[in-house]
Amino acid sequence: MSPQRLRSLGCLLIFWTILGTTSFGTGARALDGRQAGQLAPPEGIALPERGISSHRGSNHTHPENTLPAFQEAIRAGAHQIELDVYLTDHGDLVVIHDRTVDRTSDGRGDVRQMTLAEIRRLDAGSWKDERFAGVRIPTLDEALEIMPHNVWLNLHLKGGYELGSAVAKKVLEHRRAYQAFLAAGRDAANGARSVFAEILICNMTRRADLDRYVEETIQHGDAFIQFRGRDGMPTPAQIHRLKEAGVRINYFGTNDSEELERLYELGIQFPLVDDLHPMMERAEQLGIPRLDPVFLP
């Protein structure tokens, strides 16, 4: 090949390299801009500062982690709704607490080894009450579609990096990044942040040393922390440290009205409850009004 021909090919290669880099770079910046914009609530939407977190929906009265349970929590005015997410064998996202379908459906099997079609054939309501016969295990898409836009969505991830990445993509797709936080271990959190670095995380990598748990949560820039009664109660100093850093505080869990009052006095913002209706009534007595759900087009 002639020297002139080589120079021409070299120039062409440089041109296409520059063009490709510029195009992809612009695309990446545009995507980041769209993602970052999702952290701001839509106009007129305010998220609650404290209240009741409905654990797996209204699970005392309805089959847990199902659309009827979430709809009842919405109707009751819950301020935060907690749900659990697994990946199926083919990478679909379903809402269920256990690794198997055995306890909460009429089927048997490991969620991670089942297809969505197999899971959708199961009855996930009759075990609770015959009036819920035919209720299905929902997909994450279905759960997000029915949620109000002014309630905190506590998505408890039952898996690692791949699950975190998949859920982050779904949250962005539904434009819920300002209200949905991922209750996740560090591996799942890293997967989510590989998709969207600013996604809201609740640190579920708990430590027996609560000081260390608090400091790691702050160091990682997590939006929420979730204490458990069996690990011991946080001190007022730890609560103050978290609030100074802008970290919101969940607590698992209580169904006792007197304990609920003590938790709020300590500075806990969102206790997770199973027996939703009496806890909503007690919170109202303590000056926390029920959430009036807002749905956007």
C-alpha cells in the first residue's frame, strides 16, 4: 500500500475515533443528566419526614408482598411501604420475601430457579384467606405502578450485585429514584450504584458494633439506616450523628403502641410494623397524620 493511502486511512481512523468518542461521551452525559434529575421529587410532591413503614404491605390483614396488601397500606395512609425483591431464573424481578415460594403460595420451589411463567401460575393468596384466592406473586413493575408518588418505597433486595443492578434500572425506568431506596447489603448496593451512582441506599450490612454501623453508613453516603431491636437500641448520640449527616432512620420492628411512642421520642423516623391499622391509629394520636396518597399520570 502506498504511503499516501496509508496516511489517508490513518486520518480516517482518527476522524472516526474522535467522532465516536464525542458521540458516546455526549450520550453518557445526557443519560447522567436524566438520572440526576430523578432525585428531585416532582413538583408539588413532598415525602414524609416520619411515620409508619408498612412491612410487606398490610400483612396482618392481607397476603404479604401482594398487590392487595400494598393497596391496603396505601388506603390506610402508610408513610413508607416495604417490599422484598428477588431475581428469577431468567432475570425477572418478583416481589416475595422467602427464597422459596413454599410458605406463601400453593407451589414449591426456589424463586431463583423458577421462570416468571411458573411463578405467575401460583396462588399467593389462599394461604392467608380464601377471599384472596387467585392473588398472584407480583412483579416489581406491577408493584411500582400502583404506588403513590409521595410515599417512601423501601425495596429490600434479596440478592447481590446482579439484583442491585437490575432493580436500579427498574427504579430509573419508573422514575421513582427520588422516593425508592434499596435496602441492601454492600454487594447489591455496589451493583445498584454501577447503574446510578446517586441511587438511595439503606445500609443493611449491619454490625454488632452500632458505632461502626453508623459510621460506615455515613461514610458510604447511604440515605437510610435500619436498626433492629435484637441488635440493641441506638443511643441519642448515634441518632444525632445520623441526622446531622442527613441519614434517615428506620427500625425493625414493632407492633406495640407504647414502644412506638418511645421510638419516635428517641428519634426513629420510620418503624416497620406488621399490624398496620392499630399502629397507624397510634401514630395519628401522636401527631403524625395519615398520608394522603398522591398519584401522578
